[in-house]
Amino acid sequence: MPANSDVALKRYRNYAKTYDSEQKRNSSAETNRVRVIERLGLQSGDIVLDVGCGTGLNFAAIEAAIGPSGRMIGIDLSPNMLERASARVDGQGWTNVTLIESAIDTAQIDGSADAVLFCMTHDILQTPTALDNVFAHAKPGAHVASLGYKWAPWWTGPWNYFIWNFTRYAITTRANFSKPWRALERFVPDLQVETMSLGSMYIAWGGTATAVASDG
């Protein structure tokens, strides 16, 4: 089944209220958020796309790396999540952040990014038109990194029930849930993947191709 944006909007209407606190209770996820941003190799002045930025949990680490001369563009479908992201931006006084409320495949993105982050965005990674739009606004060789959950190996037994339960409000499709980064390989030919937490989480990273080949 493909990702369902209508279902996602309904879920995040309520989930936005508790999203930050639930994420912060998961210490491994918090640690891996820092690690995935490190994989972007950000420099002062970089332009960064935070795709499916949610409430902006990644913003502080990105801002620390790109500084006031950089620019961050956060895109999310949910107005409820973006309301909290906007409050975070205002509270920190960041003036170099643009927030876009839109489905990713139709988002109007201004400029070309030096780096692209997909953090806990399984539905987006399984939506080809969303990836086409994002990478149309990434510079050749832009750094790309993704963090998310996946099915653990069979030998972990009931661990996958925990993964299903923990992610059931956040995603609407289990397509490619054993290899969520599969679609990124078309855009990032040198993609590397590391798994953690008994194989139930991953970080994938690399650089975009100078030109993206068509599927045909």
C-alpha cells in the first residue's frame, strides 16, 4: 500500500501534542538524530533541506553547524507539527529558517540545497514524486542523510512488534520497511548504510549524483 497523506494529516493532528516528549524518551533515537546530522558534513553557510521536518527537533543541531550565514528550509505536510516548529524557531530567534507547509511532492522550494536530511520520514522515502521534487532542488554532489526505523532481522523475535507499535502513528505504509532507503539509491549512487538497535534503525548517507538517471 502506498503512503496515505490524508491519514497522516489526521494522525499528526493529535500526535503533534506529544511527539517531542515521546521522541525524547527514546534515548537511542535522540543519539542517532545527532549522528545522522553529523553524516551531512555541514559547513558554515550551507543551505539545508529538512524534509518532513515535523516539530523541528533537528533544527538546533543544524543551526549550530550552518551558523547565521546558512539557511534551513523545513518542509512538512502537517500544520500542527509546523506550528510547533515555528514556535521553536521564534523562541530561538533564528532568522535564517523558512518553513513550508506542503506535501513534499508539490512543495515550492526556493533555491538549491547543499544538504538534504530525511529524519523519521518513511512515507516520504516511499513516494517517488516527493523524492523527484526534493532532488530537483539539491546541488550536484549534495550531502544526503536519512535516519529511520526498519524491520529487524527475523532472529530478534518479538522485537518487531515493538517497532510496529512504536511507529504505527508515524507512518502509513510498510512498503520497503526491510530496506527503507531503497529509493534513495537512484539519487545517491555511493549510498552507505549502517544499522543499529538490533537492526531496527538505520542511518543511510552519501552524495547525490551529478545527474539523476531516468527510470526508463
